[in-house]
Amino acid sequence: MKSKILVVFLLCLLVVSGFVACGATIRKDYVTPESFGAKGDGKNDDSYAISKCLSTGKKIRFSSGKNYLLKTPLQGSKSEQLCIEGNGAKLTISEQYKVSENGAIFYYGMPRKKILEVKNLDIVCLLGQKFPDKETRGDTYIFAVESCDEVRFDNVKFKSEKHYNNVTFLRDNGSKRLEMNDCNIVLNTLSVQGGVLWFMNRRDSICSISLKNSYFEYDTKDECVCFSVYKDYKKERCNINVEVENCEFFSKGESVSSGFILVYSNSKVAYSDINVKYKKCMFKTVGDHLRRIQAYQICPGDTDYDYGRFHTIYDYCKFDFKFVSLKESGLIGALYSKGTSMPTESISYVFNHCDFDVKNVSPLVDGKPIRRGKYEFIDCRIKSDASLFLRRNIYNSDIQVYLTNCDLISNDIELSKELFVAKDCRFKNKVKTPVPFQNPKSKMENCKINGVLYK
């Protein structure tokens, strides 16, 4: 009798388990493009199926080994989350895709959403439109978001090359936090503008960006990455914290105004406190054009609201620039602080254990009078076949340079006209002895110049 009861109990348990499993299958929290008719063969248009996935508000799960093709615009998601699990699949944006100015492939808009998350996806952009008027733009954002709580990209590969559209991988208007981990972004187009990442804080008093273990290759007119406080920001104070670790930035140096990083504040109200930290990063170019490694642009043209603090730290970073011809401007410290009323110390760079190997360009600072800033080099190795400091016939440009325990090789024939303080450093250059200090406030302690010790 007991055995019969046990058998019946087990049968009931199996039936209930089956219903539960069936219910779980029916109520699964993700959708697949295949469930809406996608082929994933790289030939048939899968735009409709992926749009239907977006309309469900559920996580989108691609199938490994598939190549999903987009030929027509997608609809935006209306849910509180947009999560794409790529599973190593490929998403191809066809050359037939119709581009509208300031349009986006994936748009995630207002009101504030909780999260955008993209993982394990390979994206190839084949846009091929050529506009008759070179000033006409086909601005296209692969991802455009408005005020997310969090945006995350993990193991995302993106490639967009040799077409005429202005492509930007991510345009972010006001998210609280952005993370990119283990990503590989290649963007080399024939366009007049574009970039990898444009982050514009419009709403939050505190926001943060983290880029780790990623590779960024680009060559467009604009900066590779931009972090900014937008002009319509209304609050009195804004803090932006940026951490970039174990990343490589590479530019072919083919566009005259391209640059790596731009950080700027353009609010008439906010006191901006922006902190950027790089750790174990590489900045490299092999061409003949590059505007800047990083620049701060502080409220250009209006001294009534030029105030804030802008601080950057480089730890164990490398800078490798092989320009074809001699450049007439420095790279690090190309500070466009036009008319700023801030004290020099409000803009500062610190380089710890960094390695500079540059050709035909001054690796340090540009001393134009509209620029200012404090630069500290600690335990650095700096090698250039040009001059280390680009000098002007000025003494009041508010550029301060501090060197501690550094090795410097250059073609300098005199030391900087800027404020120059060196301690325990070793110089190899064309400076004549004794050293003529151009700036009366400059000083040197326990340094060697071409083997001669200066106490």
C-alpha cells in the first residue's frame, strides 16, 4: 500500500514539475529574433524581427554563429531596460540602411530608463552613402541613450570603415554611469565627423565613467572620446569621475583635427569638478596629423562663468607618436581654456611612471598665452627627436612644469621659458652650459645635463 502511495506521489510530482517547467518556458524573460522570423544568415533582412523583440521589453538573446542583417530602421524600446545578449553573434548594418541626420540604430530615450546592457556582440557597420555636398552629414549613432541610470558594454566588438557617414558608436546624453569592459572599437571612416564615445552630462550632479581592458582605433575629424557638462545643465555643481584602465587608443593620424580625449564644461551655472585617471594605457599614432592627446575646454569665450577644477592623472601609461614631418605644436596640454579666470592650479596633469617615445613632435606642453595648467612628471622617461617644451616668446602664459626623477632626451637648445622646476633629473640635449634659465622663477636641484651636475 505504501509503495502504491509512493508511486502515485512521484507521478504527481513529475506532472507538477512538468507544468512548472512548461510555465517557466512560456514565461521566460527573454526573446529571440528567430521567434519573430529572423533568419540570421547575413542575407535576409532581420530588421522586423529585431524590432518586434525590442517592442516586448524583454532581454534579446541572439544565437551563437548567426549573422543578423539590418536594412531598415528599428523602433525604439519602450521598456525600462534594454538588454542584448549577443552570445558571440554578429549584427551587420547594411550599406542599404537609410540614414537620417542625427539618427540612431538603437535609440533608448526619455523618460529615464534603468539600464542599457549589451554583451558578447560583434557589430559591423557597412553604411555606404556618399553625399554630393561635403558639408552634408549623415550623422549616425549606433547607440543613442537619454538619461539611463546605467549603461554597460561587455565584450562588444564594433567595426566601421571606409564609408562617408559620420558614425559615432555611442552618444550618451546624461546617464549616471557608463561602463565599457573588454571592448574592441574600430572606427575609420571618410566622414567629416564622428567618434567612439560622446558622453554629455545634462542632469546628474554626480556621474561616472569606467573604460577597462578595451581597444579604440579611429580616424575621424573629432575626438575619439568626449566627456562634457552640457550647456543646458542647470544645477550649481557637477562632478564627473572618469577611470580608464588597461586601454589602448590608436589613431592613424590622417585627419588634421583629430584628437584622443576632450573634456569640457559649458554650463553657465555649474561649478564643474572633473577628475580623469588613466592607468596602464597606451596612446599611439603613426600618421602626420593629431591635434591633442587630451584637452580641457572650459566655457570658451565667457569669463563670467569660467570656473571649476579639472584634474588628470596618468599612471604607467605609454605615448608612442611617429609623425612623418615636424609638428609646430605640442600634444599633451593643448588646453583651450579661452579667457578662463580660474587659477592655474585648477587645471592639472600628473604623470607617474610614464614612457614617452615621440618623433617630430614636442611631447609636453604648448605655451600659448590663452592656455594654462600645472604639469607634474614623476619617474618618467621622455624621448623626443624634437624639443620637449614648445616655447613662445612669453613669460606669462601660466604654464607650470615640475619634473622629479625623470630621464629626458631631446634636441632642446635651451630650457623652457615657462615656470620650470626639476629635481633629481637627467637631461641629454643640446643645451649649452651653464644653463640659462629663461624664466627667473625656474630652478633645478641635483640634476644632470649632458653629464654636468647642477645643484
